[in-house]
Amino acid sequence: MVLKDQMTALAANAKAASRRLALLSTEEKNACLRAMADALEEGKSAIQEANAKDMWAGEQMGLSHAMLDRLKLDGKRIAGMANGLREVAALPDPVGRILDERTRPNGLKLQKVSTPIGVIVIIYESRPNVTADAASLCFKSGNATILRGGKEAFHSNQVIARLMIEAGPRALPSFPAAAIQVVPTTDREAVPILLSLTQYVDLCMPRGGEGLIRAVTDCSKVPVIKHYKGVCHVYVDAEADLKMAEEIAFNAKCQRPGVCNAMETLLVDRSIATAFLPRIGELLGEKHVELRVDPDSEAILQSAIRNPHFAIRRATEQDYYTEYNDYILNVRVVDGVPGAVDHINQYGSAHSESIVTANQAHARQFMAGTDAAAVYWNASTRFTDGGEFGMGAEIGISTDKVGARGPMGLEELTSYKWLGFGTGQIRT
């Protein structure tokens, strides 16, 4: 009962704060965000001290190198969080935009206007910078947010949120402190309780592994925007520039393998597999990437690779569905664009896909046929990101088809309402 009371108070306070947030001007919101950015930079030592506790605990928990990388907050990443808040402050206010306008024959004027959603619960794992990203985007779009990070980042999340909350009143004396709240417990039972409070909570957005997102979706009584996993592909076409393909594939897998837009499967056209696979295999071997391959890829790679770091084994059916978040990569030879599209639509997660080709017709065929939130031609899948899309910080990447899809920035965090302006009209 104590936990239920605690979560109910958290949600009720957020709902009250959301009413006040909806009335803030653009400049009031921006001033608060700039003050929060300053506070993160000034509180760098406190953040790193808290993060060191989380890193130590993560090592004791046996987190992988990739997951520890997601958890770590160095000076550069803290500066990035602060700059992200300033970028959000500089973006246009998404609230109050006129989306549609019409006047009926009887003179009634109608406007469709963007509005805040209300109270948004964000549930996420590992990356503590999500605390700042999510809070800033929700605040700028007029939404109160309740943040529930993973236990592995508990100390970091608490300090980041505290610094932001304490900074708000410096810029705005009437700052509603409950606009940004962090669930103060790691008790898993807090989540289903919070997501049952439909009278207060309007939306839930989970960020993390597939298990987390499915668990949240199964227990939630409020709407959930989902991104189950990031099983992303790069397809190297018969008419690809192989040097370009090497660079794109290496970047998509190795630049940061622990994130959702990293490549998990490399697809190669049969006609250029013998020329391309040994080249990319050598490159990936330098990063100790384990390859899980189909029989055709295996035959080519085993006869060509001499790198002592090269690790290879036969892929299973389940491997093609797997988001590794690690230095592991599936490799498969396919027959042209149709073979690549068929594979992606069967095994992919509707996240991010890429084709490398000089053939425009092949690119258009791939882009039209591939079911994903983001599809690229001659570019890495790593660009599926709010900052890279010019949205500022992002709150998540949706693979849903109804509502927001792809990187979710400010505009995706609004709803709308209709305003009617009359001169005495009545319906007959």
C-alpha cells in the first residue's frame, strides 16, 4: 500500500504540473532549459561521482563492454547533455501550432491546434543521458514527465534530475517542480502500479531491450509507444561502390554497437560476395567482431580470411531475429534487391535499413519495398537519431505504425485539439 500511495502521489503531482506547464510561454520554458543546461555543466563532478558508483555496480553485475559504454558519463557526454538542452531551447515551440484551419458555410471558423499530451512516463535502461533528453523534450512540449531508469543507472539518473529540477526556479520562480520527477525506487512493482493510473498518466514510452518493452506493454493500462528492438540491416547491392560499402558497413556495426540503430545483419548480393566479403571480413576482424554466417558466406570467408582475430560460426534461424548490442554480426548472401527486401521484412524490426548501390532503380525498389521507420540509400543506419535528424535531443525511436514513427522529437510529443470560433451559430 505504501508503494501504491507513493506512485499515486507522483502521478497526481505530475498531472497538476502538466496543467501549469501548458500555460507557460515559449520564453519561460526556454529560460528554464538554459538554466538546466548550465546546472548540468556546473554539477559535472557530482554527476561523475554518481556515475562512478553505477559503473562499479554495472561491472559487478557483469554488464557487457557495450552496455557499460552506454552507461558511462564522461566530460564529453555531460557536455553533450547540456548542449542538447540548449538545442531543445533553440528549437521552435511545438505547442500552439495551427495544423489546419477552415471556415464552414455557416461562418463557423475551426482551427486544429497542437497541444501537450499531458503526463508521459518514460521507462528506460542504462543510458543516463536519456534522463536529460527525455525531461527536456517533455518540458519544451509542455508535458510533465515521470522518469524510471534502470537500477544500473540509478545514482546517475537521480543526480541529473535533481540538478535540472533545482535549476528551474532560478529562471522561473513559479517553476512547477513536479514537471520532472524520477521514480525514487528500483522496486519493479512500481511500474505496473504507475501504468495503471489512467486518471493521471496519458502515455508511456519505454526505451531499452525487447524484454523490457514487452513487459511494459503487457502490464500497461495507458497507451504505449513501442520500439521492441533494433534489428537493422545494410544491403550491399551488385552495383555498389565497394569502398563506400566497406565504410558504411563498418560504421553501422562498429562505431557504437550497443545502440539500437547499429547494424545486426549484413546482406550481400551474390554477384559481388566473393569480392566484398573478404574485404569487410578483414576490417571487422580488427575489431574482433564475431561473424555468424550462412553457408555461402562461410565458404567465401573461411577460404579468404587469415586474420588471427577472425571468429566465425554458422548462423541459426534465431540469430537473424536477434539484436546483439555487441560486436557480433550476421552475414548472409542474397539474390538481388528482392532477396534483401524479403529477408529484412521477415527478420527486421522496422527500425533502420540501408542499401549501398549506384543503381537508382535498385535503390528506389529497396526503399519502396522495405518496411521500416527509416530507410537509407548510401548512408549508415547510425543516422536514425533525433540529433542527426535536426530534432535536437530525442525521446525515443518508434517502430509503431500508428502515431509517431522513427525518431521522436518535439512535434511527436504533442496532440491536438479543435478550436471553434463562432458568432452565434447553432446547429439545425
